[in-house]
Amino acid sequence: MAFSKRVDRLKSSLIREILAAAQRPEVMSFAGGLPAEAMLPKVDWAPMPAALGQYGMSEGEPALREAIAAEARALGVPCEASQVLIVSGSQQTLDLASKLFIDPGTEVLLEAPTYLAALQAFQFFGADCIAVPQESDGPQLEALRRALERSTPAFAYLIPTFQNPSAVRYSEAKREAVAALLDEFGVPLIEDEPYRELVFDEGSARPIVSRLRKASWIYTGTVSKTLLPGLRVGYLIASPDLFPYLLRLKQSADLHTNRIGQWQALQWLGSEQYRAHLAELRDFYRLRRDAMQAALLEHFADLADWEIPQGGLFFWLTLRQPLDTRTLLDAALQRNVAFMPGEPFFVDPDRHPGHLRLNFSHVGPDRLGEGLRRLAAVIREALPAEAA
Amino acid sequence: MAFSKRVDRLKSSLIREILAAAQRPEVMSFAGGLPAEAMLPKVDWAPMPAALGQYGMSEGEPALREAIAAEARALGVPCEASQVLIVSGSQQTLDLASKLFIDPGTEVLLEAPTYLAALQAFQFFGADCIAVPQESDGPQLEALRRALERSTPAFAYLIPTFQNPSAVRYSEAKREAVAALLDEFGVPLIEDEPYRELVFDEGSARPIVSRLRKASWIYTGTVSKTLLPGLRVGYLIASPDLFPYLLRLKQSADLHTNRIGQWQALQWLGSEQYRAHLAELRDFYRLRRDAMQAALLEHFADLADWEIPQGGLFFWLTLRQPLDTRTLLDAALQRNVAFMPGEPFFVDPDRHPGHLRLNFSHVGPDRLGEGLRRLAAVIREALPAEAA
């Protein structure tokens, strides 16, 4: 039996394995990116029309597309409902974009670090990934220009607002500069924004796609982080030159997104109820972030450096004494603590040791200190004697 | 901007365009394969647990996997729940299988005719499709053996029970013979069974995968034809050597299938309520089939030959005077009649003129005769003068 060549590039997902280990109820997990169970909103299914049981359109439900386009326009993204494609969660946008752009050897531009599941999807289709170092306010611009001069990427994949894993929010200046560079080199942009609404500290963050003048673009979002991930409803908005291809790819992938979840998402988007829910969500997560910050200061002040995330779901720690954090996983899990090693978020993992991604939404404040205390102990034990 | 090479193979879907035209309420559509609206069951969402809003497992909901495995075992398919993967509708199985098996130039074995959307998916990934002629009781066995001797297909894709489009149900003897040949040549089987439960006339149809002794296999089904297509819940069952790959491909495609639809499907599968619903559905569709048969005899007796479908949703007509039925579409639509030309269901469409696929579930008996009368008139006008 012969498999396709791309199957050789199908990595066993580290996320999958860690999350499986973290399922044990005694484990304190800083590994995942799950919304807090307590903050899943109560939803009402009773008024849903029975006709939604029938096959639907590949594009998605017209009213939902309108609502999403209206929200995007309010953010400054110039678009019509006809540019909105409802997808089966944001991950599907990565699959569709990979199919659209990537042959074996196709160059793709990413941030370093970048979202692990995006990196894996692009590499699975054979992409040659080129990474631009991330700074606290966005990518290093000189490195970005150099990368654009030396390569011809099919697209740039960026997560400018509370990036997973680094929590970086691009500054206004970097948003402008990145847009100008992509226009200059004619490189399409995929802008991934799952965390936009999970903002704890004010700050401007107009999407980069709204600043483009020439380059093609895909803007992608989801209701998974703010409503219910189990619905599997995400969306993309694409420049008109890309949309027809993405629509046909969607049709070929799974015909259309489930209409039940689309209907529920429509009940919330743009409503007063949703605004109230988002406000509660931000308050809840802000408290958890602050508790995590306090516990980190107590247990990690001498071990690592980090910035306080202004949104999203993660702290990104940089160890002062770099070591391969993947080697810490077993010892941590033995003490019932799960975390996400930083190496797999890089194109060249072995050259980027010493980062940890810690989720702050899942573990309650009562167990937080104990979890971080144990994790710090695991790190101390792994450090060379003189360093510890 | 550069797209992937596979985008050159992305066909504008004829189905999509015809179905769009058929949306006009005045159109009598024999084109689609939609369940009759009147037969969509009433479903209750109230008892659904709120916890299903959270992210779920890529494999699918454990209880649903158990229920599907139990149903498959009752059909003779030797499997455990651990071999069941819940997918976002059966179309996704075609996407995952394509990713697993197909590189540009990979040979794939199909029936002629075969399911249009499968053919398009395989060709999109670059498959070199080899077709074996279909007879009224299954594939021509000599042609199948010859194809297996002359090529090395990555898999065979077969729809042995009420095939779309031909409505053929393989005989017992052909099921046995096909299984033996696939075992002999070591070719994996993808057995697609969306229509198994839509049976109007009794007859044995134990799945071919249950007869395999050595070859790897994927068995695929859906609740779309018998419950609610809008849920987007299908499933595959795979031999243990294939399952881990398909699971990782599913995770990379869209993380997991929506849990709302999975929960609803579980309420029905194996229940007394579902058995009663299926019985009603069969009675309803049997009446529609019989009405279509009567109307066809009235309007098409001199124009075409066909067999009475024992299940599924389609009649497959063969014109006595072959002509390219794609050229009839415009004239038919002008008279507010939609149908599906037969040519695109073949690997080499231009060499197989003269078939029409007619759905019998959608148009009610009151308009059926008028629709077929108009369609027959369109055909008569297109025939050479002496033949008409």
C-alpha cells in the first residue's frame, strides 16, 4: 500500500498528545487554549427553524455573512457579505489557504514564533517556511524586508493581535509598515485573528488587511474563543480575486458548514447580549491573567522573562538559561502539570530552546500557585547545578 | 500572485451551477439529491448538555462512535468504536482519503459512471482515474481484473449500494468477486454508502469491506440522507492500519466535527424513533419513485432506457439516440426544468454522451408529469430530424 508523499510530512501532533495527557482530572493544565467552562454562555436552541436541517449553501448562511461583513467594516475592513465564507472553524481556513497556495517547495512567510497548527498545516502541504523574528511590537521590519527581497513567498501568514503563542500585539506603526511592505512586494496576506475580542487593556489594532492598497488578502476569525468552540463556526473574508477559489475549495472539502452552529452564531453576533457576554468574558480572563502574573512573579522571577499579555489566552516565557523545554514535559506530567513547550512554534525548533507557553484561562486561582510552583521546580532540577 | 498547481485542476462545479439555477421557485428540479423537505424529521434540542459547547475530540463523540460501530457490526463489518472517525459530512472523507493517498499521477480505480464530487476531489489532488464499466449488478469483472493487472491504483472507490448516479446495487456474487480481486491485488477499498438505508425493494447488500481478508479499507456513511444534512455529520470506519493517519488528517483539516450535530445524530441512531422515521421515509420515497416511473413511461418510453431504482434518490436514463446532454441544459432551464447531465460522472465525459440523472425525491407528483413532459420535448427538439 502506497500513501501520498505528503503523508511523510504529517507530524504526530504534540498538542494532541499533551492535551490527551492533560485530560486526567488531577492534572493542572497550562497547555491548552480552551475557553473556561464557566464562561461558556447558555444558549437557546428552541427558536431554531426546522428548515435549517436541509442542505445549505457552500458560502454560508446569508444573514450570518451579512453580520460578519458589518462587523468587519466596523473594524475598517472594506468588504461586502459576498466576500465572506463561513468555514468549519478557523483551522479550515488554514487548510483551504494551503490548498490554494502551496505546492511542495512553495515559500511561505511566517512570524517566529508562529501558531503551531498553522505551521504544521503549511508544512504538511510542502511549504518551505521562512520565519521573521517577532519583537514585542511586531515583526523585525529589516528582517521582513530582507526576507521579501530574498524570497518569493506565496503569502505571509500573520497573527497581529495577541498572537498565539507570543501574545504580541503589533503596534500601529508596524501594522502600517507591514502593509506597505506587502503592497510593495505584492505578497498576499493571511491575517488570523481568533483573539481580537479577548482584549484586557485598551489599544488600537485596526486590521492590517484594512491598510493594504494592492496586495490580495484573507482575514480570518472565529466564534470559538468568545462563544462556543463546539459549534465549529469560523469565517474568512477574502479579497474578491481570491474568494471564488476559496469557495470552490470549501465545497470540495465538506460542501458547507453546519447550519445549526451558524444559526446559533447569528443569534449572538452584533447583539446586546453578546456585548454583555464579551464584557464579562474580558473581566473574567483579566482576573485570571492578573492572578497568573502574581503567581509567576512569585515562582518564576529568577527563572524567566515575560511580558504581561494585553489579550488572548497565553503567557510566553523566555528562560534565562535556555534549555530544550520539550525535555521537561515528562517530569512535569509526572507531577500532574501540563504546559506547552515553545520549540514547536518555530520553523527550526532546535535553534529556539527555552520558551514556554502557559495558558491562564483554564486553571483556577486556587490551584494556580501550586501548579506553577511544581513547574518551576521541574525547571530548576533540569538546569545545570551552578545555574540553579 | 502564484497559486498552487492543483488549483489548475479545480473545476467549476457543474452541480453548483445547476443547483443555483434550480433555486428559482418556478423551476422543477430533477437535478439535486436533496432529501424532501416534508420528510425532514422534527428534532428536539432542549435536552442537549451545555458542555457540548466546548472543544471536542478529533475522533468524535465517544458515544456516537460506539453507536456507529454497533450498527456497522450488525451489517457484518468487523470493527470497534476506535476505528470510527466522525467527519463533517461524507464529502470530508473524500478530502481526507485524497490527502492520504493521492499525489499528482497516483492511479485510482473508479466505477464508470461514478459520483461526480468524488471524481472531482480525486482529480483535484492529481489522481489519474481509471474507470471500470458498471453493469446492472456491479462492475464488469473482466474489466476490473484487467485494470488491476495493468495499473497499481492507490485505492478503489466504489459505491455498491444504490450508486449515485446509476442506482446500481451490486449482486452478492459481484460483492464477493470484487472483494476477492482487491485482496488478490492488495488494493485498499473505499466503500461509500450514503444511500444504504434508502431501500425500497428488499435484497441483500452486505458491505464489501466485510468480505475483505487482507486489503485495507475505509467504509463511509452519513446521516445526511436519512436525518438532517444541515447537521454536517458523517463518519468513516477504517481498518486499523489507516485510522491513525485519517485521524491526524481530520485534526489538521478542522480540528473536530461540530458537537451539536453529533449529539443530535446520537439521539436518533439505533432508536425506535429512527426505525419508525426510516420506515416512513422509505414509504414516501417509494411512492415518489413509482410516480416517476409512471411519468417516465408516459414521456420517455421511446426516448430512453432505464432500470427501476431499488433504492437511493435517482433514475439513470440512457438515451436511445446518444447526444451530449450538457447541451440540453440551457433549453431545459429556459422551460424551468433542471436535470443533471450524465457526462460529468465519467472520467472521459466526451466518450459517454447520452445519460441523464433524474432525482425523484424533490418534485412533487402534481408537477412531475409536466416537468418530464417539458424535458422530453427539449430532448426531442435536439435529436436529428429523422430520429425524432
